[in-house]
Amino acid sequence: MAVALLFALLWAIVARASGAGECSKPPKLENGMLEDRYRGTESFASGSRVSYLCNPGYTFSQNDRRSITCNEGVWEPLQATCTPKSCGSPGDIMNGYYQGDNTFGSKITFYCNEGYMMVGRNYRLCEVDGWSGQVPTCEVVKCPDIPAIENGEISRLSTDSWEYGMVAKVSCHGDYSLIGERKLICESDGNWNHPFPKCKDVKCLAPDVPNNVYMTSIYKPTYKYQEQISFRCEEGYVMKGDGHIVCGEDSNFSRPPPTCTQRVKCPLPDIPDNVELVSTRNLTYNYKEQISFQCKEGYELNGNNVIVCGEDGNFSPPPPTCTKPPESIPLYQKILYGVLAVVVVIIILLVIGCLYKRYSSGGSGSVFPCLTKNKKGDPESGEAHSNQMKPLAAAEGAK
């Protein structure tokens, strides 16, 4: 018994001396650390237990095990994670919005709606103690005041300033003309969408109309700003210049009236082969002047024989063409063919009549004896036939 106790004591001494069953430093925890009391310890006896903490700004997940134990030189698996803390809502911003994440280390950026401008820093950081800074504000954009308009007025709301989206309407007194846009809008950049208008007394005197030019607009002694006059040429004349003029703010029309000096001329068109010009041959023809055509003898006309000079300086329709008709049989051949046809018909009728007469009298034989004259003593003649009949009758009487 004493010997056994001695061996056990020796074994404990040896085991203690060799460090059997101890664990080295515990495993590291991402975004975390050991509690202060365990830091600096190089080895841990079997059965030792250590605990962890998360770094500032991080927290353990739900159901995490924050401690592990040394079992015979081996640490238990670490079953804990440190995740970033949430800073919650960064705060609402009127007439604006924000974008970004609300976890530790993240950045939220604020934006204002169109027509609003930001006052303050446009971002907040999620820090250990929460959000940094303050929520900015979005104030409505304002446009500069419109200066007073001489001989006119501006309609506005009862507010003291022009804010984004507001509309200013300008009108002129009496016969004064508005130079510029009647409606102005305050835009999102704080500027008006058009330059400021003005009211002026604009009167353009009616212009002198050149010869061969007609005014298609209503005639007035004077015209107001931007009123327009339209012109056209007398039929057959060509216009030089713009057919529309506009009264400008300087009380002058944008340009002089057009002129119509050159009369329309149509050059003589190319005349096709076998086509003859009936009208007088000229190098050019006046507007609406006509020329006529005919075909040479033995040709047929295709198209209109009369064409007219048009406003575009061209004849309409194009000149006709003349083509040779299909080949025809000469007259003498037609007469000859007619005579031959009559002769053939007569011969056929004679043959038919002869055959009819021959067969109706009981005759037979070839058809050719019908085409020749009967001769005396001809076996085919009637006389020969009667001579033959007599012996035949005598023979029958003897019987």
C-alpha cells in the first residue's frame, strides 16, 4: 500500500513537472478579445475556463457561448461571433431622404428632393456611441425677385419670395406689346426659366407691296409686335424672297416684302421621233401657253396631243410618242383573196348541185364527170344511156 502511494506521488510530481493536460493561449475571437484577467497568461490547466468580450461597436449574437473550457490540453470550440452594433434610424429629413447602412462603421448620406437645398452636413457616421452630428435640413429653393416692369405688371401670390415651382405671369397695359415670355417659372436651380420680359409700344407701318405681288393677310395700317403678313405672286410669276414678314420689337418688319419679277418660262421640250410640232416653234413659252403635236403619216399617236406650260417651268403632260401600227395586208392582195374565195365557193356549189342531180336520178360513179360537159356517144351522157336501155328492153320481151 505504501508502495502504491509512493508511485502515485511520483507520477503526480512528474506530471506536474512536465505540464501534462495544460492548454496554451485560447483561440482569438474576430472583433473580440479575452477578458482582462486572462490576458498575459501563457498556459491554462485542464478544467480552466476563460470568457470573451466584443470590441467596442460590436456585440455578441443571440445564444452565443461567451466562455470556453480547457479539457486535457484542448480548448472547447469557440461558439461566439461579434457583429457590428446598429445605430438605429439616423433621423427623418423633411423634403429629403437618405441612403446607406445603419451598422457600426457605416455612413448614411442625406439628399434633398428637387427644388430644395441642403443646410448642414449631408452625412452621419454610425459610431460606438451612436450617430455622429445632426440631421441636416432641406430648405426650398428661392428665385430672385422680378424687377418692376414698366407699362406692365406681374401677378404673384401673397408670399414675399419666389419659391421653387412658383409661376409669375406678366401682362402689359393698353396697346403695349409684351417682348419675351408671358409666363416665368422658378426652377430647381434657383433661376427663372426665361429672361425677364418687357412692355413696349410697337407699331409696324404697312409695307409697300411691289408689282405682281398680292398680300394674302388682312390689310392693316399698322401691325403689332410679332404680327405676320403673308404674300403670293400673281399667277405665272416667281417669288424672290420670303413670303412671310414679321413685325419686330423695333417697330420694323423682319425683312422687306418679296418681289415677283420673273415670269414663268417653259423651254421647248424634246420632241420624240416621228412626232411633228403643229404649234409655232419657240425656244420658250409663257405660263399656261399650249403647244400641239401630230404624228407623221403612217404612225399612231400615244398620249396627249396638247401640253401646257406649268408654274414649275415645265410642260405637262410630257410630249406624246408616235409608233408604227402593226403590218397590214395590201389592198390588192385583199381583192385577190376575195375573188379566189368567191371562185372556190362557186365551184363547191356546182359540184354539190351536180352530185345531187346525179344521185337523185339513180346514177353512180365518179364525181369528176360532173365537172365536164357531156358529149354525144359518151357512155356517161343521156343518149348513150338510152341506147343501152333499148337492147335491155328487147331482151326482156323475148323472154
